[in-house]
Amino acid sequence: MTSTAPVLLHPFPLKPLSLLCALTMLSLHASAQTAEPATDTEATPRFDIGRVDVRTTRRPALSARQLLTSVDTLHRDMIETQPAQAAWELFSLVPGALLTPFQQGTTSGKVSLRGFNGEGEVNAVKLLIDGVPANSHNGNMPYLDAVLPIELESIEVVRGTSDARHGLHAIAGSIDLRTRRGGNGTTVRLGAGSFGQRSAEVRHAQDSQGVQLDLAAGRKTADGWRDHARSTRQTLAASLTQADGGWSRRLSLRYFEHEAQEPGYLTRSVADTDPSSSPGYVGTDGGLRRTAQAAIQLDGTLSPELGSSSRFHVNHFSDDRWVRFSESVSQQERLTDETHVGAATTLSWRPRIKALHDFALQGGVDIESQDNISQRYTTADRVRGTQTRDQAYTLHVAGVHAQALVQPTPALRLVPGWRLDRVAGHFTNRLTGVESPVNDYGTISQPKMSLLWQIQPQLALHANWGRTFQIGTEAAAYKIPPRQADLKPSINQGWEAGLRFAPDEATTLRLAVWQQTATDEVRRRLNDPSGDSDNIGATRRRGADLQLRLLPAATLELWGALTLQKAIIVTPDPSAPATLGKEIDHVPRRLVQAGVNWTPHEAWRLSAELQSQGDYFLERTNSTGRFGGFTVLNLGTSWQFSPRLRLEAWVRNATDRRTEYVWHDGTQSLHSPGAPRSVSLALRSDL
């Protein structure tokens, strides 16, 4: 971000649009021969993986399923059998999701969307847990692992820039982890696997006189396939929900703790010859991470046409990490302590208007106040030397939004929206005593517009356009001397056009082409004690998504997704002219996800899942080679051998292919090899 004017970016080429038009004509021809109409809900541009829970209740609120953009939902039956040690691993099943597997202790991995990488330099995804914001100050996702797979109902991913509900960190979309509610009984899952993996998860639900109690607890330990990689995760969660008279009141509490060693990064030659090793100089690397979240939510109807939703939340994140990235640098201790307090209220009005087929209006206000501390020390075997950072900073973000669903005819839907955000805060460098105000970003305006045209009951075309924003994080958000001018926010402008073709209940095809541009994009300096950022310049991300789901028989489900994408620097920062036209690092051009689920008998389920991605560049000049491509096949089975007991088994990386995460420290590539073939078993009991 700089104080310069926005830069005009090149338009999207016609080739993907020609492909879209050709597929549209093909779909029109096919739909004309189909007798089975799709429902009104099925025409929205969404994609489901797993069994869909159909709900017909007409709610006044505008949900993600009514947003006219790419919405992907991973359902419980796909989640609950996964042998994931960390929650980010579940996103290997989500179309278009890029995983960054650091495999470094508490910093084990990351998920990102729409041509943004997962390096932590630009964090572009809003994370929510049951609708409650759950990002750290810099947009990372340390709260992600606080949710156990056993308690998840679904994972909902909204991609693009057209959702007005979220502001800060929602640069490329949002992820909502939705937990299970309701019922009576207890589920226990005990697991074990290769490399010392052991897990115990339990979920208990009890409904008594209109009060629903949901409890979850879990512990996961592993030795790691590499040396010096032991890890212990512990989770506790509880919620209490009371519903009566059209209102629902919910209190939720969640605590997560993760203690782990770090195996460190290997040089290329060592990664090739001894990938399971750990360098001796990282022998004391590791860390302890804790997250806690408390939230109160109130939802209900003020009248048959007017609904209200309010929440109040407190998030706390603490992290103590010792890390040494290479032998040529010293170990450092990184301390983070953050407390975020937030509140939001939304009103949804859905009247009956004779001139319109349907109409809904939603408006809301949300605020978040952060109190953050970031400290760093040089250390030797965890013994402190010099303190290199001692920063305390507050950040206050307030936003208002409004969006409407306007359906003048059964075939046409419009969703206009607008969001405004304001930022305040204060920064103190406690090493020097210098205090600085936040940059005056002004009122950050984000107009949105979406439309859907249901050409046939089976075919719908959709398009959307919108703006989101990025501001600096840590020291980069503040006007610190010698800087005297306020920085402007980086404005992301994106659009998407696509179709969803569902000729029958057994077939869903979705195609979308998209582009997202940014002015004055900035990236965090991850290893800089100052906590400042670099200006990347003007960027352009564009791509195409193709997704297909087939149910050829009641016992068989097939699905696949292909994402082609490219992220480049259109106008570089003047200090980095060599990056002109180059690709942004760690963004592969190709992502593939596919799966087969076969249930030959009601007690048996067989699964095969494929994940693949292309190579990526390691830095912005694209001069140090491409790494990171892989194709991995996972095979699984589930056997319900009694009414209350189920056995689950997985072979991960069944073909024993090499995988790795790679980065460049300025002098050499450094590698974190992924696990070879592994086996896991789990026993699930419903009591």
C-alpha cells in the first residue's frame, strides 16, 4: 500500500469466456431434453460434497447459500471419517483450496483461496466458527484446530469478493466451520496410526426440556514421521442452547492447546537423501500455542417478516515459539498475546411484495477491538539473549453492511450490497518508547453486485462483482516515523461468471471463470523484527474452476474439481523492478481434487480421494526454480459391524509419492518433506 493512485489492470482474456459460452450452449441443449426440474434452491451456484441435509424452513436471514457466488460445502459424512491430525488437512477435499503444509510444530499448515498463497504474508480468508470471527490479528488461522472433526456438521467455503457480510481479512472469501447441534447420546472415536499417531475424541449431546447441551473433547498425539516432531493437541468445547418462542440463545466456550517440537527445514541435498532427518541445530525448536473463544449468540424473529441475529465474542490467542530456520541464523523466540472483543447485530426483513417474486433486505453493524502484544528475542537453546521486538498495538474496526435479495421474476435474482469499514488504533514500540497512530484509511467503501439467471429449471448462469480491502498488519498498519503520509488501503476488485447445470438429482456441473485485482498489495516481512511490510505492487489473479458431482447409483458418488489459476505482479513496487510480470510465489497454476465413495452394502463404505497440484515459484523474481508439485492418492474404508460400532481404516499417500513444502531464504531452497505412505485405524462407538 502506498499513497499513489490506483493502477489500471488488464482485462480478462476472451478465451475462458468463449469456453463458458460453449458450455452454456451445450447445457441448454441438454436441459431441453430433461424432464426433471431442479428446485429453486438447487439453482444457486453452490457445490456440495457428501450427503446434503435438506431443510425447507423459510428463514428471513440471507444465508451463504443465497449468495450468488461460488459456495462449496463439505458435509459431515465426508468429514467424520477423515484421519486428520490438524483441521486444515480437511480442506484437501474442498475445490480450489490451496494447502500449505509447513509441518513445523504448532505452525503445521494453512489453507488459502483464489490465487493467494498460504505463506502468511497476505492472509486473505476470513475464518468463522459457527459464524463467530476467528482470525488472529494478522489474518492467520490459529483457531482452526480448535474444532474437532467429530463435532463438525459442515465446512462452508465462500469464494470471491461479493459477500458484504464480512470485512477485515475477507479479501478472497470466507470459511465457516459449523458444529453439530442437537440430539441425545455420546459418540467416541479412538484412533491409532503410523508414526505414533494416537487420538481420542468424544462428543456428547443432551436435549432436556428445550435446553440443548453439546460437549466435545479430544486429545491427539503423534511422534511424527520426521525426527524431532512430537506433537500433542488438546481440545475442550461446550455449548448451551435454549430455544423457545421463536428465539434461540446460545453460549459457546472453546479451548485449544498445542505443544509440539519442530523438525526444521532441510537443504535440498539432505531432503533428497535423508528426508526423515532433522538438523541438529533445531534440537530445541518448538512451541506452545493456546486459543480460547467465548461467544453469546441470540437469533430469532421479531415478526413473521423480520428476523434478528446478534452475537458477542471474546477471542484469546497466545503463542510461544522457538524457531531456527537455517544454520546460518540464530534461534529466535516469538511471543504473541492477543485479545479480541467483538459484537455484531443483523436485521433481516423479508416482506411479501406483490410486484416482486421475492424480496429480502439485510443490514448489520459489527465491531472488533483488538489488544495485541508481539515480542521477539534472539536465543540459544531457548536461553534469551537480545530482545529484538517489543510492540503493543490496538486495532479497532467497525463496519456496516446492507445487501438485498431482489427477485423480480422466478428466473432472475439480484443481490446488490454495500459495505463500509472504518479503522482506528494505536501502536507503541516499547523498546524505543515511540508511539504512533494507525494510518488514516478513511471510510473503506466496498460495493457489491450479484445476479443469477435461471434459464431452465436445470440451468442457471450467475455473475458477480465486488470490492474487498487489505490494510497493513502489525507495524505496517500504523504511521510510524519516518513515514509521515497515511497509507491507503489496498483495494481488491473481483468478478466471477459461471454456470450451474443440474439436469437431475444425480448430476451437478459447475463452471466459473474469475479475476481479482489489487492496488498496492502488501506482504508481511515474516522474519523482520520491525514487523513492517513490503509493497508488492498492483497484482492480478485470474482462473477457472470446473466441478462435477455424479450419483450414478444410490450406492455410488463421484466428484472432481479442477482449478486453473495464475497470479502475477502487473505493476511492481519501484524498489523491485525485476518482479514486473512475474508470478507471485507459492501459487501453483493447477489444483485438482477428486473422490469416489462406494457403498456396496449398508454396512460398508469404500473411498478413494485424489489431491494434486502443480509446481510453484519460491520468490517474486521467479529465478530460483519451481518446486512443490505432487499427486497423492488416499484409500479408505468404513465398516459398521454392529449397530453401535464402526471401524474406519485409511491408507494415506497409498502410492508412496514424494511431497514437500519448499521456500527460499535468499541464499538457498529449504525443504520440509511430507509423510510417505501411512496407515490409520479408528473405532467409533455411538452410545
